Amino acid sequence: MIPLAVAKIAEIVGGEIVGIDPTTIVNGDFFFDSRIPIKNGVFIALIGNSNDGHHYVTKAISSGALLALVSREVNAPSIKVANVLDALGKLANYVRMQIKDLKVVAITGSQGKTTTKDLLAHIFSAVGKTVSPIGSYNNDLGAPLTLLKCNLDTKFCVVEMGARNIGDIAKLTEIAKPNVAVVLKVGSAHLGEFGSRENIAIAKGEIVIGLTPKDYAVLGNYDEFTPKMAATTSAKVLSFGESNKSDIRAADVEYREGYAHFDLVTPQGREAVGLRILGMHQVANALAAAAAATALNVPIEVIASALSTAEVTSKWRMELKDINGLLIINDAYNANPESMMAALRTLALLSQERGGRSWAFLGTMHELGNLSESAHAEIATAAAALNIDHFVAIGNRQYQSTEPIDMVSHSYNQQSDAYELFSHFEVGDVILVKASRAEHLEIIAAEIAKFWSAKTIDPEETL
């Protein structure tokens, strides 16, 4: 963060200083987990469903924090405010506006935000000091925390923006004031909360409405809603996709061992790209990152080189592990119908290339509302159409195709019940593990890896 006196922070957030000299300079990061303290940082006392951060203020201070941001009185150095998250947003906006040369890119969409963020951060890092969130910090806590990591030397800041309600993204854009806003795709994620894809489009579209004519709206051509957002913004528009109509596009796309290779085509020219992140759907994410970088005048040669060297940095997102000839795709971080289909296509492609069998260990896709049953059934039908060999449903009996299918299906109530299948794996098989985050299917991915690592493999069996 940029150095600020305690008195200045209190002024910005409208807070009351308690137990600390107002002239004290704060230049450490903000944090909310007292188990991972930051020396000279600021502890954020959040009140959640099961925990109250005010109970951990003393621990945070004794572990090296300079002070705490609180919403009720505590016996420790602190700034007391009416609402901690609102205060954090005000401070993040102040810091963002003080760094005159800072370029902020905000990313939203139903699928691919975190991967696109990682790719874009890798591109920008080749040009100047870049700040981006670790993992998926995309709400009214994560976005301000990301901005607060910027200092006077920061050239680029990449921020994810998610939504649970109409108005959430509008609030975040007011804080971040992005120079470039990216909309990847309007899909079915959080359909249960928003009620329709039309409402999801409204929520996602808030990211471009507040842009100025000096800014850029980067819009994907992967659904019927996103391109129409061009009419709702005064910003310049860059489209991306795989058709000739897109400003930033991929040409001559091919897949080798699950990785995409293509020619990146922009107004600057054409350059070859070979992705090192797994999945057919990663082309869209790479194009989104390329479009945002193009908007900020990053040369196409730098963009193509960075895309070709970037690797997955966020956990459990299409992580690939080859253990003694068994290939495991751990994509257990999240799931919705679109990302589930993309992962299944990648599974089918890899198993065909390797000549082994395909296994899909799938858990529940959450937040689909009254479409949950039909969405899960469609995934089972699609898996059969892709010739997936073994379909393993864990904790969800809605994975029942409405059509006759020729596919071996298994259903288990608990992850541990499915362990009986491990002994049926063979060298050359490919295994996908995927579900919504709350299902914690990374556990079974780890158990599969553990089982196969301990298995004695005949050298003649390996590929």
C-alpha cells in the first residue's frame, strides 16, 4: 500500500482512532486471517456467520499487526468504523486514485475469470510491476484488498469481479475505476440466485456501464448477451473470439495433448501461441487476456510470448498430474454447466490421444435453482455423447440422462464409497475430478494420486 498516516486513513474511512498515535505511518498490507499475520499490517475484523474477527484482534496485534480496522470497540490499537467492508472500499478507491499512472483491468464472467486473471498478470509482468489477487478474490473484500496492495511503483492491477446480486459489480467498479473492463461470457453460474441468464447479463454488464470514452470494454463473442453490452457503454470496444468478426481472434486452432495452439490475430498483426494451460476452453481466456493487453498497448510479440509461457497458478483448476501412466485432471475448484462441458471435452480429447479409458468423477453443480435437475441430466447425456467410458456421480443422483446412453455409470453417496473403483484404473487412463467448490472433490483427487503412487507398476505396462 502507499504510505498513509493513521490520521489520514481515519479521515478517508470516517473512523475513530483508538490506542495509536495518529501520525504513525501505515505501509503494510491488510489481512483478515489472524493465523497468517502480516508484520506492520492492518488486521481487518470481519464478522461472518460463524466467526467474529474482533475476537482475534489481540492475537493479530501481538503477532505483528500495527493496528486493526474494527466496527466495535476493542482494547487494542484500532480505527473504529461503522462498516468494515465499506471502509475498506473507500480506502481502496483512495489508493487507486492516488497512483496516477496505474492501469486497472477488471474481469467478470460466468466462467474463466481466475484463469484469465492469471494469464493477464503474466503478460503485464513482462512490461511492469503488476498486482493481481492470489486465487479467486472477486468480491467486496477481495477486490479492495487487491487494490490496496498497489504502491506508487505499480503499473498494472488486475481485479476479478463476481456478483451474488444485481448491483454488486457496479459497486466494485466505483471502487476500482477500471481503465479496461472484460466480460468473458454470460453463462449459468449462479442461475439459482439470479433466476435467469438475462438477469446474470444485467449483473455482469454493470462492469462496462461506468466506463468513460477513454476506457475500453473488452467483450467476448461466446454468448448472445455479452456483445450487446457494447450499446450500454461510452467506452471504446474490443471484441474477442474465434470468428473473423472479432477484433482479437484465434486462427488455425489445433490441440496437441490437450493444449491449444493457434495464431493470435490482432490489429497489430499475427503471432503464434502455444498454451501451457490445459483445455479446449482456454483459447477464449487467452484471447480475453490478449484483448485487454492490446487495449493497453502491450505489443503483440510480448502478449504471444507471455501466453506461451504462462502456467496455472491457482489451485485445482485443470491441474494435470501424470503418475506412472495415469493422468489426473484436477478441476475441483468450481463447476457450472459450461465449465463442466469444457472439462468433459478435454477429458475425451486426452483419452483418445492416449488410447486409455476416460473416467469422469463429478460432484454437484451448485446454485442452479430449479434448473438443477435438468442441468445435471444434460451433463450425463453429453458425457455419453463424448464417449466417456466411466461416469462417476458423487453425492448427486440428478446425474441421470433423460435419453438412452451407452456408458458405464456409477453413483455414490460419499467420496469414500467411490474408492472401490481405484483398483480398476489402468495405465493410460485419464481421470477428471470436478464439482462445485463446496463439494471438496480435491480430496478424492488427492486420494487417487496417493493410491496410484503407491501401486506397483510393471515397467512393461507403462506407456
